[in-house]
Amino acid sequence: MDRSLNCTRTVVTVCVVLLGVVVIAPTNAVWTAALLDPPVIGTLDLERVFNDIDRRNLAEGDLEAKLRPYRDQADDLRADAKRLREDLDMLAPGTRKFEQAQKQLTHVAMDYRAMVEFIQLKQDAGLAEARRELFEQIIEATALYAQANGIDFIVTNDSTLPIQSGTDIQIVQQLALRRVVYANDTYDVTDGLIDWMNAP
């Protein structure tokens, strides 16, 4: 009886060990494959991509075309203000014509300042929207570029940015925002991505 029980225990133990091998083996195989085939990582100078892609110039050109009519109106108002100022200099102060010309000049000058402020607001909003759209296009193009070149990760390389002078808290905040401490230039894909996005 004891001998049979011992045999049974031996068989069960062998089965458990074999089962453990079967369960653990795939896990070890995954880790081994990961070690033998590590991920490919690239770095990117995002600011230079923004500055050097042709789409930025196109976006700024489109915005300028939209602002051109308002700039023309501002130029006309400035010319009217200059003409009224010259007319005012030729009139005698205190006369009815002088007062009328002065009121008209004040009105035109106010319209001109309002138009300049309006153009600035439109320009700021337009640039912000263009930057947002360009960033989305860069993200999309980066993904396609990485897939086409067998790259698993592309990260923004901010290790070359200088630390600006400031208070102790400001210095700590700058350091806390750093994502990359060091990156080998060999893995930089900035030029490749720019060429990819500027290709016809």
C-alpha cells in the first residue's frame, strides 16, 4: 500500500513539474525574444521639424491671405488719419472747421487702433490653430515614417536645450520637464522626417 502511494505521489510530482515547464516555457521564450530583438528607438527635434517643413510656410501664407483685406483697411485708415492731420495743421484752432476736422481725426484714429488690435487677435488665433493642425500632421507623419523604417518608438529629444537662468524653483521646474537626459545623434531621425514630410 505504501509503495503504491509513493508511486502515485511520484507520478503527480512529475506531472506538476512538467506542467510548470510547459507554462513557464512560453513566458521565458517571450523574454528571450525581447532580449534578442530589442525595440528600435529614434529621437526627434520637434522644434526644428516645425520650422523646416514646407507645410508651415503654406499655413502662414494661407493665414496672411485671410488677413490681407483687414490689413488693407488698416492701411486706408492710417492714410486717412495722415491726411486729416495735415488738413488740421492748416486750420486755425478754435474755428468750427478745426473742431470738425479734429473730431473726424479722433474717430479715424480710434478705428485704426481697433483694426490693428483686431488683426493681432486674428493673427494670434490663426497661428495657434495652424500650429495645432501642423502638430497633428507631424504626429501622423511620424507614425508612418516609423512604421516604414522599422522604428518602435520616436521620442522628443530635449537634452540639447539649455537650462535658462532663474530662481531655484524655476530651475527645478525646467529639470522636471526634461524627458531625455542624453541621446546619441546616431538615432536622430529629424532630417529624415523633414525630408519625408517635404517630399512631393
